[in-house]
Amino acid sequence: MQHEPTRTSPVFLLCDGQPPLKSPDGPPPRSFVETLPVEMSVKIFSELDAASLCSAARTCKLWHAIIEQSEQLWRRQCLLLRAVCQREVDGDRRDGLSWKVTLVRNYSRSCVKRDWLRGRYSCVDSVGELLGRRMVPLDAETWGEILQAELDR
């Protein structure tokens, strides 16, 4: 009779030899979120960009709950977006909106505004070149910034 080596679960190795949080009789953990403290999971999720964070939130109920409830994750993403849409982000925060709502309200706007300011639309010859591009309404101050950037080019 040959001796089979015992297999150590990767979760066991990640936890410095500590047993997984689930009971030995129960099913093994399906993801790192089930074994790590919430703070560690939030730290891991904080490495994701906004689009990946939204995708991760759709993975399972546990991931969704952690991501949705973490203002820290949404704050970090929103502060990155603030570099382009400072006035809009600051206004939404003054109005008492959460970091997540502020991010959702301003994400598309920041992408369009960034592209305009970088000159992506400076030499558009026809409307056909804009097909497939997402456009959003911009306020008068933003158009002023864009026009000033165009004049400076």
C-alpha cells in the first residue's frame, strides 16, 4: 500500500499555518474573502480600477457586500477622478452624496472631459469619427476649460 501525501490547501498556507475560518466539516472556502479579515479584502480590492471594482462586485454576494459597503474603496477611485473633474466631485460631496454616487455620476463625464482636454477631438473632420464614442452633457465651466485648451494648442 502506497502512502499518499496529504494535500495542504492554499488557504492554509496563506494564513501562516492557521486553519481556515470554516469548520473542517464544512465546504472549503471559495475565495480569499471568506478567509481574510474584511480589512485585508478591502486592501486587495483597492488595487482594482473603477471598472474592475464594479465587475468584482458582481462576482458573488459576499464580494458585493464588502465592495458596496466600503467608502474607502469608492473614495480612492473618486479622488483619482477628481484630478479631471474637481469642481463636479467637490460639488457632489458638498451636497452630501456618497463617494460611490459621486463616482458613478462623474465617471463618464471625467472620461469625456479628459479626452477633450487632451485634444482627442481637436481635429474631427466628420461626425463619423465620433461614432461609438460616449458623450455626456458638460456644464458651461467645463466647455470654457475645453475651449481654452483648444485655444492654447
